[in-house]
Amino acid sequence: MVIIRVHSSLQAAPLLLLEPSVLSIYCVAWSPMKPLVLAAGGSGGLVFLYDLTVDPSNPVQTMRASPRVARAGGAGGEGWEVESEEREAGSNVNALLFQESGSLLAAGCWSGETHVWRLRNELCEQVPEDGEAAKKLLG
């Protein structure tokens, strides 16, 4: 069982314990725009997004950094046909980075692949309630 402990520098005990459903977590990143949005990257290419203002114990979104295989070809001057299929298992995620605006999240995998997702507005736009939620969480 993997546990992510969220601490405050003001106290020794963890504020929260997060338990993503994955064998290993290799990296975490905080959103630069939303103080209580956390991403965690782990084994199998899984990325968990937590919005601690919505649900402090469950991810609000889970994404898979799975590789895609693309094939393209053309015949007889008719143009190109492109096929794409997603492979089942992704490589372990070992790096996460939010764009400065918080609207994009990049994940780097051990295989050398990079995946980028555009996040939903509610995960990257600050609202006045965010500050109150942070104060409540910090006690």
C-alpha cells in the first residue's frame, strides 16, 4: 500500500494521508495556481490528480500515460491514412510539472516518453474559496 503524506512545516504530524491505487508513487507536484491541487505519478503510467478542496481522500481524475502507436500510409495519391492505437501499459511516471498557469500538466516516464494533458478549468482557475479551504486544512 502506497501512502502520500501531506505535511505542513508548522507541525510534525501529517495533515493528510492519500492512498492512490497503485503499487508505487515516484513523484508529486503542486499546482502553481490552485494551492490544493496535487498531482502524483506512479507505476504503470498512472497520474492521479487530487483537488483537496473537493475530496481530500480520493483523486478527482486519474490519467494514464500510455504510449500510442501510430501508423500512416498513402497509396495512389489519395492522401494519407493514419491509424492510432493505445497500448495497455504505460511506463512508470518519474517526473511531473505543471505549466505556470496550471492549465497543462506534463509527465515524464522512465521510457523517455513525455505526455501532456490540458486540465479542466476547475483544476487550474483560482476561486476565492480556495484560500478558505487552505486555511481550514491547515487548521
